[in-house]
Amino acid sequence: MPIIISDSQVVRDFVQKVEEISGEKFSKCMQCGTCSGICPMGAEMQLSPRHTVLMTKFGQKDRLLDSNTVWLCASCHSCLVRCPRGLDLPKVMEAIRQITLRTNENYLEPFEIPDELLEDLPPIAMVSCFRKHTA
Amino acid sequence: MTLGYYPGCTLKSHARNLEDSAIEALKVLGVETVELERWNCCGAVYSLADDDLIHQLAPVRDLIRAKDMGLDKVMTLCSMCYNTLARANLLMRNDEAKRKTLNDFMEEESDYAGEVEVIHLLQFLKNDIGWDKLKAAVKVPLKDLNLSPYYGCTLTRPLEVSIDEAVSPTIFKEFIEALGGTYIHSDHSAECCSSYQMISNPEAAIEAASKVVRSAEDQGADALALSCPLCEYNLGKRQVDILKKHDDLKPLPTFYFSQLLAVALGVDPLICRFELNPTASLELLEEKGVVEKVSA
């Protein structure tokens, strides 16, 4: 499916912001797709990891924030250890999550976790989930 | 020999089976663990945002506790604690500007520059005890037990904190073989089990976790051996949800690696707290004659 990008959709300071938070330069990426091939959550993602880097490069803030991709990334670092260009994609995913979370918007509402789940949930699950998915 | 030890939050509640069995097993090997004073939660995940230093304070404070106690090394049992502490340690060693900001912020604490070494128990067993010595100490070999190790993500990634070769690690295989067990290879031994996504995105998480169970079962594993309480939650406690969705899978027992170590070294199974594992786990050990049947 062709992707049409008009100038009005490009958010230039988004690119800068993601680079600033992640400390990564997207020019490293050669779009080989190794990250998408290895990602254990890739099948469930609306934008693949490779696609996410491309869309970030093009300043496609709305497409990225509307997709479930960064919220499904569990920072497993499988992509990082295999990336032939050494791009730290987990840091890019974190930066995009942070852009939403820093507007005080939660991805997960802690009070909506069902009581029956809370009973058995180990602290490590809650701490890590709240760190990644709440503002 | 004494060994500095950082437990982390889950080992004092849901994962007592991981902690108690490890401490008793180490005693058998002549190692006394010294728990860090006033330790706090490490934060469970390492902060990946370059401009977020506030979340580095928790793991760094733990490392300062270790330094203040005169320890040169601190051992962890939980994979996520290992990863978070080891990465925060490297940050303090290698990033001069951030080290200064963090030390200045914590003016009440001793300055820290990564002096302590963070290790995981598997590394300690390999490098400080040695597989031959461990093999010689085994009283109840885990014979007839087909064990598939599950490294998960945080023991071997990223490269700079990997406890072994990151893409094809063998440390867990060597551990299982030293205990007399049979190592079962699984293609998913280092694939993510979905981590905290089991709370936020349970459907996708169950799919990811089911692949880990399926891969081990397909290769003929009797059980999974693991080191992370979050992996144990996803693959052990929540296995009931995996089996509901994938009814061709059989129940697969799970063990913390430290429980296997303890029973092999002859520690009383009651100390290993198998009641916190899935029911099938203790039953498997009884069936294989590794522990005596208590239910009979």
C-alpha cells in the first residue's frame, strides 16, 4: 500500500525531539527490516519496527502516536543485538512513548486493572508496567 | 566465603521460592550471602530515555549501599534486577557528565563511579565456584529430567551486560548438565515472553508466551528452568490462560534455577517452597524420584 506523505503531516520538531530523548540518529537505519523479522510482538503491531523508524524519520507524529507499536514493544532488545547498523531501536520506542506520557496521558490506567488480576500480580510486573505505560 | 546480595522487591513476596532455595544452596557450597542494608526497588526496568536521570537514582543508591558495606561485588537472583543494576553501573562508570549530575544530586550519599561489580548467580556459579566443583557437590543428580532453560531478555541483552554470549548463550546448559539434568534446546529460550505486556496487552502477551511453551514442549522438555519472577508469572502462573487459548499444549512445569540447584545439592524440598510453583512442578520431581513423595 503506498504511503502518501504531505508536507502538512510532517512534524519536524518531532524528529528532533525523538533524537534528543533517544540519543539515536535515524540516518544509521538502512531499512533492512532485521528488527521486524526478529520482533516477538511484530505480528501484533500496526506499524512494524522497520516502518516505525521510517515514519519517525519522516516526522509522521500522528501516524506513530495513533499506532499500537510503541506500546507493544517490551524493550526485549532482540532488535538491538541483531541490527547491522547498531541502531538502538528500543531507545527510539521509549522516546516515542515518553512523548505521549510527558503530556500526562496514561496508556494503562492502573485503577482499571481487575481485582482478580491484582491478587497474584508480582511487584516486578506492576513496577515495570507502570514505568513503561503510565505518566 | 561471603557474597553481597541484592534481593529486589519480588523475592521478598511472590518469589520466595527463588530466594530461599538460592540462599540455602549457597550455604551448602560454603557461601554465606550478605544482604545489602537499606536496599530499595531497582525500578525493574532500566531507563532508556537519555534525558531521564531521575530513574537512575534507585539502582545507583543500591550500588552505593554495596560500596559503603565494603563489597566489591553484588550478586542478584532476579534477571530484571541484574539487568537494571548492571546497566546503571555501566552508566556510572562510563558517562562522566551523568555521573557528576547524579552524585551531586545525592549529596548525602558517598560518591559512586561504578566501583562495585554486578553479577548474576549463574555467573558466580560458573566463575567463582566452577562447574567441576558444583558437579562434585551434587547429592541428588537431576537424572531423567529434561530441562529447557529460559533466559528471557534481560540476562543476555544488551551485549554490554550479557552474562554469556548474547545470541547463543550456553551458561544455562552448562548449569543443567552440572546438576546431572538433560539439557533440552529450545529456539525460543531467549525470545521475550511478553514481560509486563501481560497486564497491558494480555492477548498479544499470551501469544508470545505460548510460543515459548510450545517450543520447549516440541523439543521434549519436561520443564522450563528460569531466573526471572516476571517470566515465571507469564509462563508459570498465567500458563492456565495460555492452555485455554492453545488446547493442544500440555501443562509444562516451571522451576526457578535456584530450586533445581537446591534439590540437587540435597537441600530440604520444603525450603524450596514448591507450593509457589505450578502444581505440576513438584509432581514432576516426585515422579522422577528427585524428591520424596510428601503427598503419598
